[in-house]
Amino acid sequence: MKSCDRAAPAPFSGLKPSLLLSAVWRLGCSWAERRRQRLALAALDQRLLRDIGLTSGEAMRETDKPFWWV
């Protein structure tokens, strides 16, 4: 029997449901926070961007990313 013929274990089979739920919750919270921060960044004008050391191009590149990208 080849090793690839055996069924692979489920990726989260040994994880308690409460820990899995907690991990999913934390991931969702971090995605929501990242989205909120990018929306706030998109609302800044040139003067405020200059105050935090960003160009409009840098801010645009960051705000154009999907919420799941770091």
C-alpha cells in the first residue's frame, strides 16, 4: 500500500471544538479590525497622511488590499 493511498487525517481532528471556535472568532475579529483600520486610513486627507509619514500612493496600496491580507 502506498502512503498516498491512505486517508489523511482531518486537519482539525484532534482539536477541541471550543478551541476551534475560539480560533475562528479571533480570526474574524482581526479581519474586522484590519478592515476598520483600512477604512479609517482611506478617509485621511493629504495633510493627515503626511503627518503619519505616508504618501497617498502608499495609503491607496494599503486600502486596496482585501481584509484578509496582512
